[in-house]
Amino acid sequence: MTHHTKYKCKKCDSIFVSYDQIFYLNPKTNEINIENKVLSAIEESESSPLVGNIIETYCGNCNEKITIFEINPFESRYGACTSINILNDSIKKHYRFIQEKHKKALELKDMLTDSIIIEVYDFILENDKYFKELIGELIDSNGNNKNMMSKLNMIINHMESFIDTYVNSITIISIIYGGYFYTMDGDKFKRDHCPKCKNRITYIVEDETCPICGGELKVEDRIHLD
Ligand SMILES: [Zn+2]
Ligand SMILES: [Zn+2]
């Protein structure tokens, strides 16, 4: 159903991965969910008022990742302007949330001794909703210190990879077939251009050009998820 695709540039050997992910907002809280495009996530997104695709690319000129949240207007309940505003708000909140939890998790890791094991346990439980795929069966009622540490490390790794992929990228909101990109600061500019340097960006797909050197991209590997 869905896959992660690894591309390699024939000229400079750079590697790019496209993750084929979707986002959708929780209809009650407007919290954003970011998921691999698997059947369960697609089903889940059907009751959401705001859904779309995530496109990851790169500006070779700025040397920065670019993440585009592309709203699907045909499956979203709001008009363009409202969709963009709500999504902007939800992304900012989510980025802040992950950064705060990351900070808290690092503090707990430093303090991890027997005496605060309850606190770590609470932290993991309280975040179960967000990191359920990582925690799952790992929670056992008499979890020892070592177990706690490995759980905490998994959560930290997960958050760091999120921060690296999303928070530290140039985040853009766009609409399928729309002519514009919108930055998180509310600026509007021509589609397919980097908001920082205004250069044209290329996408990570077969036979496109490498965003770093302009060479040809070829599929190196494909990982199927379901
Ligand atoms: Zn290249
Ligand atoms: Zn740029």
C-alpha cells in the first residue's frame, strides 16, 4: 500500500528518502496527526475536516530540508483561507509540543534513578497517545530501571527524528493545484520556489533532478510498509 523510497543521485551520490505520509486533523481538538499512508490511517482521516499529503524535499541552495503540507481541498471541509490558518496553527502547536516533550524527556534521562521511576513511568504513560507505536507492550507493571531507560531512549530518538525532519525544515503550507506556497509566518509566494532564496525547488521523484547538483535521481531502494 505505502512505501518509503530511497533515491540516489547518479552524479553526486546524495541520498534522498521520500516517506509518502499524510496528515489529518483530529475533528475535536484540531491536533495534527502525521502518519504513513497505510489503510488504517486513510480510514482514520476520513472523519477529519482537514487532510492532505506531506511532501519532503530539499533546497540545495540553502542546504535545508523543505516540508510541504499540501491540503487536499476535495476532502477538506473548510475553504482555502480557513484551512491554511487552522493548519498553520496546528503545525506550530505540534512542533512546540514535541520540542517541550523532548526537553522534558532529556531532563528525566539525566535524573533517572530509582527514586524518580514513578515520574518516568507517568511521563511514558502520559505520552502513550503520541508514541503508541513505540511503547505498546514495552510497558510492564514492574518495569525495572534498565527497561525504563530503553523506553525513554526510544521516545527521545523518535522525537529527535521528528525535530530533524519537520521542526528543523523550512515548513510550507500549500493546496493541491494551488498557485502559491504559504510560509509559517503567513507570507504567500509562488509555488515550487524556496521561500528563503526564491530558487526553484525540485521534488524527490524518479527522473527529477537532484536538488543539490542537478544530476539525475534514480530509485535505490523501496521499503513496503503494508
Ligand atoms: Zn546530485
Ligand atoms: Zn533555498
